[in-house]
Amino acid sequence: MRYGMVIDLKRCIGCRACVVACKAENGTTPGIFWREVLQKEYGEYPAVSRTYLPRPCMHCEKPLCMEVCPSGATQKRDNGIVWIDDAKCIGCRYCMMACPYEARYYLPKLTPYYPQGFTPYEKVAYQRHKIGTVQKCDFCWHRVEQGLNPACVDTCLTGATYFGDLDDPASEVSQLIASRHGFQLYPEAGTNPSVYYLPP
Amino acid sequence: MMPTVTWPLVASRQREWRYLILFAFFLGGAGAGMFFLSYFLEYKLGIILSLLVVGIGKGGCHVLYLGKPLRAWRAILRPQSSWLSRGLIGVLLFLVFGSLYLLLPGIRDTGVGRALAALGLFSAFWVMIYTGFLMARSPAIPFWNTALLPVMFTLYGFISGLDGILVSLIVAGEGSIGVGLHQLEVVEALLLLAALVLLGVYLMTMYTASPGAKMATLLWLKGDLAAYFLGGVILVGLLMPLGVLSYSLLSGNSLLVLASVAGFLALLGGVLFRWCVLRAGVYNPLV
């Protein structure tokens, strides 16, 4: 089994509900976006268009972050999900240099979103984040192991994000990739990402 | 507030490796180069300084930089895949072999002594070269992803090592080394010329390598790093020392103060070179 994600760029409207859902689910601190939405404008007025590109961690089959990690903190589960053991991370940030997708973030300190201080939600949610370590999207593993989808998948308003087993040719994600010519970002890096995009 | 991020990520640069990593890399290269050259020059002060520079300077900077310094020992756990582990193991071995060589002068002419020296030299070379491999392993940052980087870092290791020796001779005196000052000046000049050529080759290669590499090259030549690179690395770090050395060599009377000035200028250039490489770490656009 190899978990993967398919993102339909034709459906994505750039609402960033997935970004907010990720933040709410995982309690990330200001400036850290485990899932970002990149955007690009094409053309000139009056013929202008915009495309959005959600960018979670790619959970690569050959993750460079795992290769360069000196402490063994970055690991890959049997189901393909790449995760970070924050009890082993030394905060050297070599993985951040190696990741072609800039999907990793270093946590120097815990900061509240509001000047009044930490909200009750932040006081609880921030407990899982360890200062001085690197963190990233983990496909909401705590949900996936309960049979749920990652938060971004369930929240997507237009149904642009799919999640499933890339090793199962009958799965929805595999069939979408095959029928709609799904592509990966920066394939020349040789990492074989588990996140595919359907052309806009 | 959520950022509006455009793609391709225009000139998106790495922001994490800055001053402490700069000095860790610089002190490691300079210290190891100093050890390597001091061995052949029979320069005891150079060997002592090199071990201090690498052990306390490089080691201290690395540990201070970590998000979890108390876990620093974990950094050597994955030499099978991580250049960081391989390099730091090399640093430790260098400190051990180098210290033993220094502390056991009585056995230097024995087989064990010569083996210690060889291991010390090999590990010193490793300390110089590994940071180049470490950075070159990032296809994400094409300006670093080249076989030229380990070569340049090693060359600058030798240059900075020799610079350190030239500067320290102000205190130790010319008689502390086993060769004449004139010969050191010739070697320094040749190394600086080699650096000039290699930098030219590096920039020509990177300009056509990929969009990210081209962006980084332009940062060095026309962007916010131009002052550091053209003014610092090239002018202060290479051309001015070459000018001073040329005057000293052509006058036929090598003066220690001139050689030390050239060494000091080239040392500054060595620091700025590594700074420019780190700051030009531009990620390749994703699409």
C-alpha cells in the first residue's frame, strides 16, 4: 500500500479552505503552512487567468529528506507516509535544504496568533509541536489510521483533492492519474512524489 | 494572515543556513587546510591553531546552531546516507588523529607516528571537502548541486589554511616554518589564481544549468549579493591579495607584513565566498 494524493487543478478555486483546515486540524503556528496554495497569473488584461497549486508534503517514494537526515528522525512508514520523529530531530535543517518542494518548516519558538496571548485552542494544539525541530505535513496520520481522510481532503469545497492507495490500480486516485494524465512536480529531482496533479 | 505565494517561486531562497553555518563551514575548511599545510611546513603553532579552530570554532558553531544542541551526538548516526553524519565523523577523527600527532612527538618518526600523520592528513582533507558534497546533495538548490562545489570548497580550504598560516607568522616569526616565505607567497598566488579561474568556470556553468541556478548567478553578478561577491570575494579576496603578492614577489624581497596582509585579505574573501554560496541558495521553480 502506498498512500497518495491527487489534486485536480481544474477544480481548485484557490479558496484555501484546505490551508485553514490543515491549520485547524494540526494547530500549526504562525508562518508555518504544512499545506500551502501557490498561485500564478497568466496573461494581461483583459485576458487574464489564474491557476492555483495546493502544495502539501509530497511524501516521496525516495525522500531526499530521509536520505540526508543525520539522526534518523525522518522516516517512512510501510504505507508510504513520510514522518518526522521529533524525539530524534536535532534541528540541523539539512532536510530543508534537500527538499525540492520547500515543504518542511523549522519551529524556533511557539508564538500565538493574537497579541493577547495563547488562546485555549493554541494551548492544547501547540503541545504536539516541539521547539527546535523540523515539521511538515504527515497526511493527517492520526486521522488516516482511524480510517478517515486527511483534513484537507474532507474540507475541499470543490472536491479537488483525492486520497487513496496509489498501489491499487482500481483505486480512485490511480484511475484519475491514468485517465487524466496526472503529473508530478519537479520529477527530475528523482524523488517520485506521492502527490499527483491533474492538468487545469 | 495567509501569504499570497506565486509560482514559480521567484528567487525563493533558503533562509535557514546563515551566520553560524557560515562560520562552521569556514572555520572547518580553514582549520583543516591549516593543519594539512602546517604538517608539511613543520609548523607546530599552525597545527595547534588548526585543532582549536576546528574543534572549538567549527564544533561550537555547529552545536550552537542546532535546534536541540543536547542531541548533537545523534548527528553521526547515519553515515550510510547522510553527508552530515559522514562529515562530522570525519571531524571527530581529525580531532583525534591530529591531537595524537601533536601530543606524541616522540613517535613521529615511527611507523605508528607516520600512520597517525597520514590519518590526520586524510581526515583534514575530508573536513575540507565534505561540506561541498553535503551541499551538492541538494537537487532542490541547483546552484549547490554541482561537482564543482566540493572542488571549490577544498581549494578555499587550502587558501584559507595558508592565509591563516601567513597571518599567524606575524606572531610566530618566519623562522617557524620549514620553507622560505617566498615559496609560500608563490603557492598562495597560484591558489588564488586557481580560485579566480574556478569561480569563472562555476558561474559560466551555473548560468546555463537551470532557472534556479541562473537566478542565483545573477544574484552574485547583479543582485543583492553583487557587492559581497564582486567587491568582497573577487576584489578584496582575490585581486587585492594577488596585487600585494605580485609586488612582494616582483620586488625580490618578500616581506612578512605584506604576505600577512595578503593572507588577511584572502581570509576575508574566503568568508565572503562561503557567505555568497549560502545566500544564493535559490530553490528551483516547481513548475
